Amino acid sequence: MVILYGIPNCDTVKKARTWLDQHKVSYQFHDFKQAGIDSKRIQRWIDAMGIEIVLNKKSTTWRALDTTQQASASNTKKAIQLMQEHTSLIKRPVLEKDGQVLAVGFDAAKYSSLF
């Protein structure tokens, strides 16, 4: 089972969904803005890809955090809490297959190599 995690109005998520649809890859979409995301899953993403990949420090949401909140993200547990509270801090989309993280962000060449 392929699961694409993200938010529907994100341009990068839209590109990933379009690519998957065009290449007839069956997937389930998980809107973490609406459905939320559990800390264990975020921890698994961090374990697989690294916090510097999963935590989107280039986002508007990151820039809107105060310096104390930003500094607290150096602690993985606190970073996960921030990502749960502000799901826009998670780099999108996250692509999983059978519980394994395949990609964070969208890159057509990467997707082509996976499917």
C-alpha cells in the first residue's frame, strides 16, 4: 500500500498526486492537516530521512514561530511536538510504501526510480 502524506492545497503535493495519477500508481492520500499525524510516524520519518529533511525550516510557518519555539526544535521530541501542532512544518509530501519511507518532497526522477 502506497500512502502519500500532505495537505491538498500544497503545490508540491499536487505535483506528486498528478505524477502518481498519470503513472497509474494506486495510492491513499492522508491529509495530515485534517486527520493529524501521530508522533510515532513522524519519528519513523526522522529515523529514515533525518530531521533536517523532515522539518521544513524554509516554510512560512517556521518563520512565524518565535525564537524560543525554533530553538526548541533542536530537541527531536520537541520538534515532533511542533510538527504535530503545526503540520505545515513537515516537508511535503511524504511518500510511504508498506510502512517504509520512500521520499520526502517531490522529485519526478526519484518517483520514476521508485515505480
